Amino acid sequence: MNWQATTLAAGDNVATVLQPIAAGETVAVWTAAGVIAITALEPVALCHKIALADLAAGTAVIKYGQCIGQTTAPVRQGGWVHVHNLRSRRAQAAGGQTT
Amino acid sequence: MTSPAFDGFRRPDGVVGVRNHVLILSVTGLTGPTARRIGRAVPGARVVTTPYGSGLVGADAALQRRALTAFGAHPNVGAVLVIGASPPLVDEVVASIALTAKPVEALILDDCDHDALTLTERGTRIAARMMREASRARRVPVPLAELFLGMECGRSDPSSGLVANPLVGAVVDALIDAGGRAVFGETIEWLGAEHLLTARAASPEVARAIEAAVLRRERNAIDAGLDLLGNNPGPTNIAAGLTTIEEKSLGAIAKGGRSPIRGVVGIADPLPGPGLYLMDAPAYAPESVGGLVASGAQLVLFTTGVGNSFVSGLAPTIKISGNPVATRRLREQLDFDASDVFERRASLADAAARLQALVLEVASGTLTWGEILDEGEDVVSRLGPAL
């Protein structure tokens, strides 16, 4: 069985890509429920994350079956999820100021 | 485990070393360069130094003393030459190390007419004699339960949480099941995963200690005006695909396996008993590894994503990565290549069995890349301002 991306637990809404992905590429994603196909909307570098569903701004991003932060902008299925659209829910200075 | 035992050095006080180092231990900043000069004159001797001295106060001074003494008392050290600028600290450190019944000698700059060259000459003769005597020691079979592992990750990427850390966790679980000891620190990298750690706490007190330790670090970050994003994960982590501290932590804690957590110890504190412990300590690799080794870890399992050349000088440090690009590039840095798991050519269980075999082999004397290339250093954290 081969796949280009993997989730780490049931309920994950992002997958880690196991090889560099080009825009428009169909990505086979391993999930606990079986392998699913997602079309990449943009390039995703090795080990970076791809959205498995449309995520509205403020959605909890789930990896390892756990919340790793929330989206700061809407992300469409197949989009690249990284620091430009995801941030921590922890250790933020009062008022959510960022440096 | 493929073999129930490894070959180690049984010390006079009963503890077991996986190496038999002669250590030149400089306990004052003034004598560091002399310690390094003696080390160069006696190839194979290890050197630990500190840049600090009499200005340290309170808990900071206590930690320096405890950790430097612990490096000397470490099971991987067969004999120690302690050098320092003036008697009280040297005498204290020597008295503590002498409790292990291993050979320990002292040289003090005050007794050498404040002449570093005199100290060098006397120290070189002592270290040379110690090397000869230490080489008479022979390894004997010892049970796995006498192994004490420290776990560390540095320059991690998403492959660390996917492959390398779970592999280490599997080895740690097998060791704990056999009655051994293990510890990992990097408190800030429990943040976002603390609920998974507290769920494994052996008692409510331990769970509270874990929560309190994480909260303290989180508050430190906030008080410093830090947005953790950009500090931890750092730029290298982020470029490699990590995003938030939560994501990094959830991957990082996998290196601790699934065993119950017996307690939370301070930097350089010995473990109260067998089992898995957490160390409340900084995350930066030299400080983190220094604390684990000072607590008595004989061997360090160090996972990395993109590569990290730092190792302990006293405890052989096995470098493990599952990143296929890094493992192809860093052939003389990474001791264990887990990229076959990343590339779906091998199962995690098969790779864990191979890693367990390597751990026992290194514990029995096989050299790591870090040892061959002499990358090692052992340092102590600072806790506050000096006078």
C-alpha cells in the first residue's frame, strides 16, 4: 500500500505529507478509516501539513488526535496548513500580541 | 529486547558505567583553559569545565556544585582529576565524588603558586597515571535493569513525532518493563501535551508537579514578552514543517513512551528509583542533555529531524532520525537511520527492535559518531544573576 501523506490519529483534520507535493497533485492520505484522496491546491513541502477538509477561520487544527492550535484564516481542503494560517492557542501575551 | 544484558563497568559502589572515562573536571572558571590543556596532553581523557565561579549565589550556586559533582561521580567516569582555583569548592566536590570510592585527586591553583603551567604539568602526570590504571578495568555482563537512558530531541521536524520519537518511546517502554530507568526534560515541550502526561502520572502529586512545571515555563515566556512562535518552535523547526508549540510537544513527548511517570525531578537531580521520570529543565540541547547526564543517565537517545551534532561527552549519545533527506546527508552524524519507517518500507516495531539492539551494542562499547568525532560537551544551566 502506498500513500503520500498520513494522519496520526482518528479525528485529525490535517495530514503530514511524506514527500513534496505539487499544486494540483492528487494525494493519497492514510487515515484510520482507510486511504482517502485529496487534491492539493498548492505546493506542500516535505513534512508540512495539508488540510483534509475546509476549515473556517478559528477552527481547532487536529493532529495526533489533539488540538495543535487554530486557523487564523479560512483554509480549503487541499490547502497548505502552516504558520501563515495556523497559530498556537497557548503562551500568548495578554491581548494576543505577537512579535 | 533481543538480549537481556549488556557489558558494562561495575564500579566500586556497585553502579554500572557504559564507558570508562578519565575526567579532568575544572570546577572554577579560572582553571578551565588549564583543564583543556591537560585534556589535550592526555588523549582520550574527557574534560568538563565551567566558565563561572565565586559570583554564583543561592540555587544557582547549588546547581553548579551539584551538577559538576555529578559529572565526576557519573557511572561512566572511572577516575577524576578535580582542578580549581581555591580549596573550599574543590575540597567539597572531591569529598562528594570520593563517596563513590572511585579514584579522585585534586589540584588547586593556590597550591601551584598561581601558575597554570605548574598545574598543567602536575595535572598531566596525574591524568596519565589515571588513564593507565583505568585501562585495567574490564567489562562484565550486567542486566538490562541497570541501564539508565536520557531522552532528548533537537532540531526536530514532523518526522520526529511520526517516527524517531515513537521508536525511542518503544525502547524506553521495554527498558522500564525490565526494571530500568529513564528521564526526559525540556519542560516547555510538554506545553500543549501536559494532559497526556498528567494522565500517566503515578500519583495526583506527580500530576500537579507536571502541571505546575509547565505553567511556570509558560509564564516565563509570557513575562519575557515572548510569543513562543518563533522561539519554540524555532525557525529551523518551522521551516521543516512544525507550526506551534502544541504540535512540537505532542511529537516530543512520544520519546517518553507510554509508561507511568513516577515523578518530576529538578535539573541534575538523581532519580529516586527505577521507572520513568520527567526533569523540569530548559529545552536547549546542551543544557537539557547536561541535566540528564548529571542525573546519572549512562546513555542518551537523541532524536532529530533535520540533524543536530551536539552530544554529551560523558554519555554516549545515539542520534536517531526518520527524515530521509537528513539520513542520506548526515551519514557521520546519525547513528540510527529510521527513514525506512518514514518511507513505509519498514514497520515501527521492526525498527524499534533494531534500535534496541543498537542501544545494547553502544552500551557494551560500540562507538557513536559523536564519540568518534569528539563532538561532546557537558554543561550546567544557570538559574539567576551572579554577584
